[in-house]
Amino acid sequence: LPIGILVSGRGSNMEAIAAAIEAGEVPARIQAVISDRPEARALELARERGLKAFCLAPGEYPSRQAYDLALATALKKEGVELVALAGFMRLLGREFLEQFPGAVINIHPALLPAFPGLNAQRQALEYGVKFSGCTVHFVDAGMDTGPIIAQAVVPVRNDDTPETLAARILAEEHRLYPRVIKWLAEGRVELRGRRVIVRS
Ligand code: GRF
């Protein structure tokens, strides 16, 4: 499965996906890693792995729609069939999503629908939940609202800070995201309304 990964920062999920593919665990190929920020460490990490990696900066486009269209066009040009958002800090509009129907996924560091948006780990601690985790979901035009494909759970500990909780969740993200891409590459994922069925 030819995939594209959209990033904005650190790139640890991109690394986990790339490593799983290199290890032969996921039948996919990373065609391009694209960042909306030129300084993203993810771009360097991708290049070190020999992946095609470049920045498309929103500031260089006249509108959000123009940017979304340029992003979609770049991914199409690379032959991408699945778009994985990995710490990509922008909402994608309909112009983009229409180009990749049912083929855009995201990972979020909370058990959605709890704690969407920014600082999910801090939100979970402040709310006082005893478990949190991560969610891989299809992307729709909302903020972290699309159909849920898979989740992993971690306990919240008494002495957790946002940083310690984030680290525990991140370890699960790095296992869950490659696994979901494997399921998609194997054609085992089916959308029934809002429910996602993964065939065994
Ligand atoms: C992850 O916690 C992910 O769940 C969230 O943004 C963070 C990205 O981290 N969407 P990285 O860039 O993959 O290291």
C-alpha cells in the first residue's frame, strides 16, 4: 500500500511506522513525508531513512483551500493511496478529504471521544480519569471526530504529570499505528456507518 505521512514536529510516530515497514511487519511503502513546518525534526528523520521528505508551507498559499489542494495534489503525484497524519497540527478541509475518501487516518493521544484537540494528556489528568490511551481514527472535517478504528488503554498513575502520561501513551501509539496501517494494507478494515469492523 503506498502511503503518505503528514507531520509537523517530532516525528516519532513516523519513525515507528517506517521501522515497522522496514522490519517487514507492514506491507506498505512510504512514498512521501510532508510537513507544514520547515523546521520539523520529522523531515530530518525521514531523510536519514532515505525517504522522500519535504515541506509545503501554508504561508505560501493564498487560502486554506489552496493549501489543502496543493497538499492533496502533491500526495497524488507521489502515488499515495493512504494518508496517515502523525502529529500533523492542521485541520484538513473537505477539498482535501474528497480527494482521499476513507483513506485519511490520524492518531490522537486520548481515548476519543474524550479529550479531543490540543493537550489531550493534560486534559485527561485535569479531568481525573483513571485510564487514558490513544485512538487511531478515520479523519473527517471535524476535530478528532471521525470513525474509530482502534484504541489502546494505559493506566493513569497517582504521580503522573502530563509528560509521564504522554510518554506511557506514546509507547502505545508506536505499537498501535503500524498495526492499523497493516490492517488497512491487508484490506481488512470495513466502515459500516460510524462503526469500523476489522476482519480477522
Ligand atoms: C502524538 O502524541 C500524536 O498522538 C499526536 O501528536 C503527537 C505526535 O508525536 N497527534 P510525533 O510527532 O509522532 O512524535
